[in-house]
Amino acid sequence: MSLPAVLLAAGSSPSPTPSESSSTTVPTLQDAQESAANTASWVEQNWSTWLAIGLKVLLVVVIAVVLRKVVLRAITKFIDRMNRTAESAEGTTLGGLLVNAERRRQRSQAIGSVLRSVASFLILGTAALMVLSSFQIDLAPLLASAGVAGVAIGFGARNLVTDFLSGVFMILEDQYGVGDSIDAGVASGEVVEVGLRVTKLRGADGEIWYVRNGEIKRIGNLSQGWATAGVDVTLRPSEDLDRVRAVLDEVAEKMSKEEPWNELLWGPIQILGLDSVLIDSMVVRLSAKTMPGKALTVERELRWRIKRAFDAADIRIVGGGPVATSEAEAEAADPADGVAAPSAFSNSDSPQVAATTPIASQRSSAAGK
């Protein structure tokens, strides 16, 4: 095609009109007025609902914060009152024996921590649920999901939950505390620290035992109330019982009047009588009520005093194998009792000696013949 023909075709094509070139329409003033009127009408219809929801949420938050602060303050005052009661009781004579300041302090701190955590969780959790319900949010799926998650966590951390709950009840019931000597089954010793999950014990050799509270099935507290000191004395059956009782009464009376044993003994030392009578011995049992945890100390001192008193009174304490009771009995004893029976190996010509002769020596003797 020639150039004039192309120009002619281009000139003959229709030109676009202004209305067709503008594809967007500009909103008019009337449209803007209608949109503003609709927005104002929607706000006018819903502002009361928004205001009610906002005021309800604000009221719930304020009440929750104030209530939590009041409850925590009440718990703190309650714990402080417990500590003041313990300190006032510690100043008395009986209180100094029965009250341990560190034990009461740790117990009160543990109880206060548990109560504060529970109070905060209940108050703030309830407030959060009330705020969500104010926004017309359906709480049924949320509560169901929380229940399923709680069950899953409970199965996964059941040992931790068991330890925690056991520790809470041990502290609330005051089963033991710092300074007590306990037998927890899995370990025994003096309580060093009581926690909500773990109890620390110091054993007899100085070792530290970490015992989970959930593993403790039974507890024997050796520091509550009073303890019993028991001493058994083994004597010859030929001793004069009246003389033995007189010596033991003298020892018990003298020990009960001396310090510090007059404070450690919470009752008179009692001679219970003969515990057993055998052919070569008899056992006399003594018992005394002592301060908790001091039974072993009293027993050792009582044995010491009894031994010295019996030595002074020429009363023999026996035990183990039979012992010659007197020089007359020793002389009357058969002298052959200490001699061994004759042996067949003492005769070199006996068959027993010939049977034990080495084979090599028998062959050499035969060759010599």
C-alpha cells in the first residue's frame, strides 16, 4: 500500500468524543451528602450500644483491679499476723520449745503465695470472661477448648500436679516443717526446706535429699509432741533384783535433777522391770519421756551413768557369749573344757596320715626299696 493511501485511511477514522474518553465518574455533591447522612444515621443508632459496652468493660476492669488489690492486701495482713503470733510465742519458755521461727516463716510464705496466685487467677480470669461476653463473643467454644487443653496438660504433667497438690496439703495441714526430723519412707533426716514441689532433707551423714512431695506416701514426724528414750541393761541372772533397782533409782533421781537433763526429761525415768529372763542373763528395761529429737542423747547419757554406777556397786553387765560368773565357778569348771579332742593325725602310723601322704614321696620310697 502506498503512503497516500495510508494517510487517507488514517484521516478517515473517527476521533473519540470527550464523553467517551473519560471512564471515571466524579461524585456529585448530592452523593456526598447522602453518604454523610447514612454514616451519621448509623452512628446515631449504635452509639448508645458502644457507650454501654465501653462503660461495662471499664466497670468490670475497675472492679477486678480493686477487688484483687483488696484480697491480696487481706492475705498479706493475714500472713503478717501469723508471723507476729509465731514471734510472740517464741519468746515464752514453752513457745521456744514448740515453735520454730524459720518453719513458721516458710510455711506462711508458701501459704501466702498459694493464696495470692489462686485469688489473682480467679478474679482476673472471671473479669476476662465478662469482658469477652460484653462484646457478644460466644464463650462456649473457648471454654470447651480450654477444658480439652486442661485435660491434655493434666495428663502430660500429672506428676507435677500431684507434687504441687501434695505440697499444698502438707503445708496447710502442717504435717512437718523446717527443723523437724522425719521419716518419709524414701529418705529420712532433718527438714531443711519445705517447698510446694520438693522437700529437702539432710541425712545422718550430712547428705541432702531432694524428695518430691508426690512420692511421699507416709510421714513419720519424730519432732512433734514428745519422744521416748528406752534403755535395756543385760545382767547376770544371779544378781539381787532389789539391789539392782535401788542403784537404778539412784541414777534416775540424780540425772533428773541435773542440768540440762532436767529440761530434756519431760517425765521421770521409769524402771519397767524385767523384759526377759534367760539361762545366762536377764534384761532390765528403763524408759523416759523426753523432748522431741532428744531421745538418743538421753539414752546415751543414761547408759553412761548406769555403767559407772554398776561398776561402783560391783554389778556385772553381761552380753554376748557366756562369761564365768565368779572365781569359784572358774575353779570348779572342768579343765578339759579348754582342751581339744585328740586327732587321728597325731599318730604318724595311722591310716589317715598314710592317706594324706603325697604320691611322689610314695613312689620315691618304692624305688628305694
